[in-house]
Amino acid sequence: MKKIYGNRQLLDILSGMAASGKTAHSVIISGEKGSGRKLAAKYYTQALMCESPSDGKPCGVCNACCNIEKDIHPDVIYPEKTGKLGNFSVSTARDVIADAYVRPNNSSGCKVYIFADCRHVDTRTQNTLLKLIEEPPEYAYFIFTCDSKAEFLSTIVSRCVCFSTSPCTEEEAAEALVESGFGQEEIRAAVSCFHGNIGMCESYISDEGVRKSVDLTKSLADSIIRKDEYALCVRLFSLGREREDVREQLSMLDKLVRDAAVLVKDPGGQTIGCFREGAAALAKSVTAYQSARLHSCIEKAWRAVESNVSIPLALTALGAEIMEIVG
């Protein structure tokens, strides 16, 4: 079983529920991408199905634990996302409902459905699942992982036990990366960008696309600092037309703006973004109020993209607003 760094309190609660027999049938685990929410979901599943648990903690070596770790357990189901937006459809929800009433094959008597990376799940899908979540078969469990529980209707949230992942320390992240076999230079670069987020640190090292996103964030910051509207627009247009790519990039830019606001007040403050030097340079040219306005206009641009506004149009408006604020 893969070692899980950080989130000790969350893991203790999950194993405590399993040990006491007071397990939650519906769970929401929220946290930023790469923070360990999927690992926590898998850990809870192993705690439910482990053949030789110790105080509710999965052994990590039995057939059930190993099969869950390898994603090949027949009674652990990851419902598929479909459609242009890559989401859980009403049809998928109905398939889950039908399957949930088929008894499990394993000796633990559990059947677990893990809805991973929930984002903007259609309200019709949520309403279709509502009755099943409210009154599940005694052997059925439902785990949802997401950025925030705000992704769900209040009726869903009220029927789930909600947990949040917490960031690891940079030291823990570095230790985890060493264990994964990465070199010290790679680790230093990754941790400087993504701090205690182990998943994103690993992606930075292994995924060229993530490194390009970091470089683009740095270029966007440089354009804002130099108040170069043309360069800013060119770089914003380079984000493309895929909503998920735009969301990730705007999120990284927003963290940099947040860091600038912190550094305006405290030059030694802790940062969470991928470019502390850029945030420090931006902090010298904007006030905390301007940083707050930059955050608002980035948030507004993403809401426009979410609402199906033309992505180039939304990004053009964002560039103009940024220049108006810093100009």
C-alpha cells in the first residue's frame, strides 16, 4: 500500500469509523488537486474491505488491499465520466443505482462506488442519486472526491459525512518524492512550485504539460509586472479553448495574485503559488486592494468561461481588466 503523507487526523477518523463499525455510507472528501483526496478515498475503501485490519487500519498486504491499490477489485467501482464536459451523466447515475442492488462478491460484504474528481456535476444527476445515498443498501458505500463540497447540492451534502484534506509540509513532500525515486534537483524545483502538494509535485517532475503551465504563469506574471498588455493578451490566448486547461491556468495565476497580496503586507509571508519571485515583484507595484481586484477579475473570467461564454472573449476582457487595474 502506498504510504500516505500528512492528513493523519483524517486517516485516523476514517480508520476509527471502520474499527467502531460506525462507518459512513456516503462520504465527501474535498481538497485541492494533488492533496491526497483520492488516496484518502482508497484508504477508507481498504479499511472497509481489509481482511486483517488492525484497529480499523488496513493491513495493506491482503488480497483485498492489494486489489484496491491496483484498481482491480471487482466490488470497487469508479463510475465513468461521459460527454463533452467529462461529467457524470444521469445515465451513469441510473447504472449505479441498478448495480448497487446487486450484492457484492467479496467476503467483506462491501461494495464501494468512488466518484472521483467531481466538478459541476449536473443537478439532475445529483437528484437521481439522492434517494440511493439517503437509503443505501447496507453493503453499499459512496465516496465523492472534489475540490470543494460546494460542488454539490445541499441535499447531497446533508446526507454525507464531509472531510477535507490538509496540505503536507514541504519536508514531507520532499521525503515522499525521494521515496518515489526522484532526484534532489527535481525535488527542489517541484517543491518550490507546489510546496506540500505531493501530487502536483510529482506531476511537475513527470508531466511536461504541468511544467509548461508553470512557465506560462511566470510569463503572465512578467507581462503584468511590465504592464505589457500585448504580451499579456498573447499569453492569455495561448491557453487554448479547453475549459479544464483554462481553469488550471487561471487557478495558478490567482494563487500568484494571492501571494502578492500577502507579500504586500508581509514580505516574509508564506506563499502557496508557483512563483514567489514573481509574486514579490508584483507586490512592489500593486497595493493589497489592487491584488483583491485582480483576484475578482480572474474569478469573474472563470465564471464567464463556466457559463459558456467564448473563451477568447472572456480572456480578452480579463487582459483588459488586469491592465486597467495595474495601469
